Amino acid sequence: MEYSELLDIIKTGEGYTIEFKESINSSIGKDICAFANASGGKIIIGVEDRTNKVIGCHLTNSDRSKVQDIARNMNPPFNVQIEQIKNLAIIFSAEGKNKPYTVNGHFYLRYGANSQQLNRDEIRELFQKENLISFERQTNLNFKEKDFSNAAFNNFRKNTNLDKTLPKQHILSNLNLLTNNKLNTAGILFFSKNIKYYYPTAIISCFLYSDKEQTEIIDSKEFTGYFISNLNNAYKYLLSKLNTAIIIKNELKHKTKLELPKEALREAIINAMIHRDYNINSSVQINISPHKVEIINPGRLLFPKEELGKRSVLRNPILVDLIHRLGLVEKAGSGIKRMQKLAKEDNVTVEFKTGMFFEVIFHRKIENRAGNRSKTEAKPKQIGHNSDTIRTQFGHNSDTKTRQRWILDCLEQKGTIKSVEIINRFHIVKDTASRDLKHLIEEDQIIRKGGGNNVWYELKSEEEKL
């Protein structure tokens, strides 16, 4: 390996297949073991892992012997290659052929940029029953280069602060997204323009139901783009179908609060996408009904349910590494705890069900829901809250046409209207009222007057329409 190539790897940063060390230390063994149990990797010695600064390290013969002894004493015995390249040393730990491996009686597996200890039963189940690592690294002979999303790749490069000078092929290789120099399954999932064409069930399906029994679908949506676009679009769709509380300080000032914790919902969708079993012929599914939101992914837990939230075993470690680099997940096993914490803070009940599928269920607090269009409009509850008033928005009980007809009728009767009147009449958020008004302006029916904090609307005269 050339020194310049090694410096480029350092610019990529630590990750699923790259580890930095300032010098030989006691953790070398667990990193070699973790790489052997995963997809292999490189340990670069002479680099500060916090800053990626090259400080240099020259291995002695004693250092080399120590590393080789650690590998040979693993169970089963293992072998590594060591190379000194100028002021940096590199240990090549290939993917093991006789998994699982232990060092000093402990099992380790790679999680993002960390080596995580597992117990024997977990790692045995991991490799014997699930055949985990291979799926992400398989190639799809049908994949066409024209379907690679350069926009998605450039966004990833930008959001992970990767050096702009690094070639695309170099980045893909060091992120473990190439197998035999071809984009593998993990790479296709993350950067394909139309994932459904290559993996029909690697999508997100969303359903909005009008009833608790989930027998009547009133809206649905499929997201089939690249990984992050599917995540973001499914998240936005879900938020758009939930109710919002308006916390009013006075008639002119208010803020909004979603009925369910947004960050917990996002965490649940991410969790479903990165931990699902892509070998099962089913998509990630989001069901929205009047009393609950279900986020479901195919795939059994890889450990006892009693340890949910305490332990994490990775089904798709390469995807987890990519999401970790984007800062969308934290340390191993933190997702469930984070969902529980956020739900508790919002006084929301969250439930987890396991089986062939893993389900996260958020129980909604308000009975009058999106989709209950046949119900008469209920009066919103007003609850005192530290001198503020919390008023629930039943936005879906008043459709756009009804609100806009009411606006025009009001203008016919009294000549002017302000957005706060629409908000108070229909118990909607400011953004919804603004969209209604904007639509009427674009339809050439009303005109905006005033400015700053004193804005009102009037019917557009025939002269103004000309």
C-alpha cells in the first residue's frame, strides 16, 4: 500500500472497517477479533483517533511479535499481516473463515467505529442462524451504473464531512460498499435511485386507516428511492397525518406540539430500516390508525426480548456504520432506550412486540383522529398549563375546501380577515391557515394587505384582477 493511499484512508475516518490507534495497546486484541468476526478491517497505528491527526508510530520487533501472538492465541487461531509504511503501521485483519472467534475467552463484533463484546449464545446465533454479514456484501449483477444516485452520494459525503478530494471509488471501497470492485447490496440500498427495481421489498409502505380495526385504508404511500430519501419522506408523511396541539400564550402568539414525540418516531423508523431482515419478502410498514401508530420491520430479535434496550446485535452492520457516520444513531443499544425516554417525557405509551416481525407501537392520546372524517367536528379541549392554554388541533376534521369557503364567506360579510381568526375557528396551526390563504391568493380570489405584525386579507376586486 502506498503512503498517499494510507493518508486517504485516514481522511475517511474511523468506521466499520477502519480503526485508529496512537500506539499498540491492550485493546488491539478485541479489535482484531471484532474485524475477524465481521467483514475484516485495518488498524492504523500512529493516528490520534479523536482528531485523525498523524502522530507517527514505528513498531519494534517486540511489538510485531506481541500482535502476532494475540492473533495466534485467538480461538480458533488467527493470522494478521503487519506493514510499516513510513511513520505509520497498519495491521490487516481479514474476515475470518472460521467464525466466530474469541480473544481471551470473549467474543467481539464491530459496531460502527467500535468493537462490542457479545456473549457466546448471541454470536453463535448471529452467524449460524442468520448468515448476517453475507447479505450486505452480495453483488447484484443487474445493477446499472446509471442508477447510482450521485446526488445521494454527494449529500452523504457532505453530511459526513468526508474530504472533497477523495475519489468516489476510494470512499465506496473504504466504507465496505464494494465487493469484487462492484457495488454491493449495502451500496445499492444506500445509493440507488430506485431501490424497488433491484430489491422490491426494500421500501417503506405507509397506510392511513379510518378505523381502529384497520379495515378501511383512506390513504397510502410507497417510498422507493435511496435509503435516506425513504427515511426522510416516510418520516414527513407520518408527521403530516398526526394531530398537533396549539399552545396559546395569547391571541397572536402560539407554538405547536405534535401528539407523539417526533424524535422517537424518527428513531423507530431508522431502527426498522437498519435492523430489518432483508431476506424476508416484506417491506418496512407504517400503519397509522385512530388510536395508534405501528412501525413494523421484518426480522426476529437476535437476543432474548428481556434484554431489549440493554444489548444490540447487528443484522446489517454496514448500514449501521453508514447511519452512524451521518450521526443518526448513537452507541449500540441506545435506540430502544431513547424511544422509551422520549415517550415517557411526553406521557405517551410505547410498546414493543416481537416475533417474525419487530413492532414499535405508539399509543395515541386523542380519540378524534385523522381519518375519522364522518365524525362531527368535536370541540377542542383547553387545558391550563403554566398560564398557557393547550388546544388540540383536529385539522383533519375540517378539509381545505370547507375552510376556504368559510374564509370567502367571512370576507363577503365583513370585508377583512386575519389568519388568527382561521386558526381559532378551525383549531389548526398557523402553517395550515397560511397554505389556505396562499391558495386563495394564487386562485386570484383574495389579496394580502398590510405588513409586519399587522397583516390582513381582503377579497380581490375586479379591477385588481385585471
